[in-house]
Amino acid sequence: MADSPKAEASQPKQAKEQYLASPDDPAYQLALLESFQQSCCVDLAQHRGISFVQLRSVLKFAWNRCASWQDLAKPRGRLLAVATLDMHHLNEWVIRPATKPRKCSCMELLADSIQQPQLFVTHSWSQRLLELMGCIAMQLETRQLADSLSMWMCAFAMRSEDYLREKKLDPREGAGYKALRIASGQLLALDPEATAFGRSWCLWELSVGAVELGRPLDIATCDKYAHAGLLTHSLTEAEEKLEKKSVGLGYRARSHRQANFQLDIVAHGLEIKVQSSQATEEVDRRRILNSILQRKVLTEAPWALHGNYDKLNCRVRAQFAKAMWDQALETDAQAVDSRLGLPKALKDDVWSEHLALNFNASQRMDDQQLSLIAGSIPKQVLKLELQLFGCSQLTNDGLEDLARNLPEQLKTLTLNFQFCTALGQTGLDALAASLPSALSSLRLNLDSAVLVKNFASLGRGIQRLDSLRLLYLDASGLENLGDSDVSAIADVLKFGKLRHLYLSFKCCIGLCNLGITSLVTQLPKTLTVLNLDFSDCGMISDEAVDEIAASLYTLPDLAALLVNVSGCPMITEASASRFVKALPNSLRGAKLNLTGTKASHAVQKACRRLDSMRAWMPESGSSKRSGSKTSDGTYGSLATGSKGQKGTRGAPLHLRSIELLFHRGHASEMGGGGPGSRQPTPEGPSPRSSDGDTPHMGRSASEPWIRPMKPLLPKIARPEAVPTSMIAASHPESMFSRPRTNWNGLAEPIWRNP
């Protein structure tokens, strides 16, 4: 954006005009007619989004003339001004008189065609327009979104007849709900008084969008001096670029950007009571509350007390607690519990089944704070994710408290302790002993937790997990680990029914061929995805690669394979050729990383993708292997199965980097694409429709809002097109997206069809 929208929004020009007694003044009506001429007709209100440029044009008209207007809701004679103008005034003096004679909406006076909403703006109509514009401008500026971004705001999307028709409908049948289903993100604009938390419509929109539909929620505040702040649910595009350059740098930049955010305003959201909220018209308040109560007659007086009120209140409060916890910790660690009461707000949400908190690169996360988090985990949670990268003050005491508070029915557990250098063996032993037996997915990152001595207890803990289907274990940089620790993990694998396995022993200098042999000979036959990282383990040689190749025979359903032996100087081209020849037909994607080995550059390049490997060794693709290894190092009878031949399970996908699959593509068998999946809705076109009407955020795909994902299991799907939407790109159960960032800060390209 060449000019800052925030700067333009904060400097309206006010012209001196003759006093107007009413919007029905003929001269004023003529001015409206000349300024706003209907240019399109959009039948459905949920398709009437408005861009920032169009919104600014309406407000400029109002700001230039509001000195001659009076507040129609107040005693006659009170004139309006730029500083006091709100949405009620704009509706009375501009929107209603301009649209009612033409029976259209304000959006239809400004746009040329349908504008699918990409961002849903929740705000109070009593919020001053200067503050509202400052909030929206801050959102666009911070996330570097285009001025053409389409936003849904009811004042500009609804016709007069729409209001009359919806007064008889449940809010879930109205245009607002349908627009929330179409939009890919939500912005909450707050004034200094946090008026939105006392409005029925605002609370209902938050409960539906951020809680029920899982829309990413950004929270913006702006005072009367146009000092705006933005609390983002994830990194911005600029911060993601910093994170790619240096791990943790993006999160520190985000913390610095939000350092002056007025958390006290958002803290009012921890005290909301929807049953006490108000609406401009009593009929709307009754409709909303009776809809929450699930009553059929919406016009009756709503009940004063009900469990559904408590459910909505607790769920919305917990949403704000999660949104502000990391920033509250950086601002005032003592206020997290004493003043704000975030742990209580989180624990009271007994209806949530998914809890994800991100404290990456936090320098104030210590054992006391982790204990608060552990004590606030609701017991009914099925999916728990804690990102604690770089929290160097965490010790065994905090991890032990977390282990004691893990819910018994937990099914998915993700713990990122990368570079938590003070964590040691005692904490890991406590965690291993407390792993819930119902776990079906376990992701544990212990990269550079150098005080960990062995995996004996972890092996025993995993052995108890009969339902485990996905195991992600990163032990990179643990120099104390050796062959015996790898064997401890291997001994429990053969008894399980794993579908996805990721094991990283990068830079484990004590690891030799013996440990790898014990591991790969006991891989479960049910595997569909396998990722083994032995990079920079200088003591492994061709023997290890040969053993991995031999183990592929026992994996009939293997669909994706990544083996990383980069930085292992004793590995030669001969073992690479034997590995390629042993690749099974079931594979849809594969990579063998040979960087830093004795293999030639041409061979290293050929092993980056499955199709180039098959082209290099056309005999590869054995679906059946008999006999043992022959004198030349190959296997007895190999059934050819190059791309396109009979017997293969479809043509392999092109991969620029298969790491995407393993870092962001683990999909559990718990069903569906998770809370981030987008399903086609009757209210609007699919995220990627055939007519090219694709909702974009106006930015590149590194924005975490964009791109819904497809689950990997039961097989690797082949997408017809890369979909676009704001909601699921950050979902950990997903694989198809534009370049993303893994835990190591590396860019990861997408799968492509040949």
C-alpha cells in the first residue's frame, strides 16, 4: 500500500455547510444522488463485502458534511462532529437515505459486482468511526493486506427489506451467519470502553466465528487519538520471514510489536455475560438469546438463567484468555493469574476439546507459569498442543507438573521443547510415565535438550500406548544418546500399529549402524508414512542404508518415505543405488538426502524425488522381493514398476521438498481435516471454484490465514488445485499449502502433480 490507510483514516477534512434539520432535505438528497449511484445488484446479503477503499469513500463523504448534521437521537440542536460520528449517525444520514429509495444496500452503490467477504468485522455501532477506521487500517497495515480486501459489515451489506425479513428468523438463518461461514478470518474492533463486549450481536458473532467455526481472530484497539494496536493470532508475513531467517526471531518481533497493546481493554472480555448484553432493538436481543437457548419461538421473553448462557460465556472468555496469554506473560507475568485470571477462564471452558497455546521464544516462561498452564488444562480436552520453543528457563519441575495434569482421555499430544536446554532426564521420565493410554498421536520435540541422557523410560511409556498411530520424536543434538537408546524405541515399535513415524537423531554422534539396524528391522508393517533423519551422524555407513532398504520389503502400504543421511561422509553412491532399486511400488513420494556424502552431485539430485529416482534406476519399484542380497548388492528378483507401468498405485507426485509432508502433513486417523477444514457451503462458492471466483486475502500464501488443507490418511490425495482460504493453513493435520515454515525455520514447497 503506497499510502498508509491509517494516516488517511485519521485526517478527515471537514467542510463548513449550512445546518440541516433532516436527511430529507432536497438539496442534501441531490448531493447523495450525485455521490452514490447504484452500479450493481447482488441478490444475497452474504455476498456484499466492502473494501477499505469503498468504506473510506463513504466516510469521507460523511466527514466532509457532518458539521451540518445533528444527532437525531438526541434533543434537537446538538450538532455532530468528526470526533463523535459513529455508525448510528452514518446510517441515519448516509446509508439509509441513499439506499432506501433505490431499495438496495450501500455496497451496491459502491461495487461493480459480487464481493465475497474474506474478513468479517465485529464491532459496536456506538464505536466512533475514527476508531473503527483506525482498527481496520491497523489490521491491513500490520498484515500487509491490500486495500481491496473484502470485509463484511452489516451496515453496508443489508438492505432495508433484509432487516425486516430477518427479524422473523433465527440468527443462524441470517446473512451474518452465512457471511461468517464464507469469510476466512474475523477482526474484533474495540473502542477504549470495550463497548462490543456488552452488545448481543457482537458476542453472538464471536461465539459463532471464533469459537464454533474456528475462524482466526485478530483483536484491534484504537483510542480517540487514533493510536491503534493489533493482537494477532499468529505471525504476520513480515514476522514469518524473520522466523525463516533465524528461528525465534519472528516470535520475538511479534512480542515487541504487541508490547504496547492495551490488554486491559481485552480483559473486559473475560467478564462477558451474554444474558446481560443489549441490542439496539429489543426484538434482536430476544432473537439472539432465544437462539442461544435453542427455543423455537424467538419473540418470547428469554429466560434469565440457563446453562447455554454459561456455555457461551465460558467459551468466549477462554478464547480471549488464549489470545492474550502469551502477551500478558511478556507484559506482566504476575498479572496472568492475580489480576487477569487467565487460568480460571481457560479451565472453566469444560466444553472445549482442543487446546493450543504458543509461547515460542518467551523469556518469561518458567516453571511457575508452566504449572499455571498445566493446572488450567480442562479435563475433557482431547487434543493438546504446547509450543515452548526456546523457553530456556523451563526445568524438570515444570515438566513434572505438566505430566501430572495431562487429561486421561487425551488423544493427541504435541509438545515442542526445542532448545529448552534446562530440561533433563527427570522431567522426561515423569512425562513418559504419565502419557495417557488413549493417545493416538504423539509429537515430542526434544531438539537440543542436552541434559536428556537416555530413552529407556520413554520407550516403556510408548509401549503402553496401544492406540498410538502417529509418533513424531525429534532427538536432534542429544549427544548422550547411542545405539541402546534407539533400540529402546525400536523394541516398542513392533508391537504397535503405527501409520506415521518420524524419528530424528540428527547430530547424535554416538549413533552407529547397530542402532539403525535394530530400529529398521522392527518397523511396524502398518506404516504408510516414514521419515528417518540420521543427518550428521558421522559413524553410520553404507550398511545402515542397506538395512533401511531391506526393511522396505516389510512395508506393503508405505506411501511416503524420507531418509536423510546428509553429512554422513562414509555413505557412497553404491548404497544409494541399492536403496533406489528396493523402493516399493506403493510409494507416491520419496526422497533420499545425500548431501555431504560421497555420492556425486548428479546422484544427489536424482534422489530428491521419486520420479527422478525411478528414472535413474528403472528396475526400482519392487512389489515382491524373494531371496537375499546378491553378490552385487542388489536383491534377487525385482519386478519393474516405473511410472505409468501396470502394478503401480498411480503416478508419483512431484516433490520439490518432501519435508512438507513430515513437518506439516501428519494426519491422524481421528477423522476429517480437523477444525480447520473447509467444506463447500450453499451460501457461497467453494474456496476454489471453476469460474475463477476465488476469495483471496490480497497477499501471498505465507499468510497463515490462507489455504485449507487435506488430510493425509487413509492415503495421499492428489489435489486437483491448490485451494485458497484463510482458515486451515496453520492446522497441524494438514499437508497441502504454499511454502510454509517448519520447526527449523526452513521453507517447505508443495506437492505438485506431474
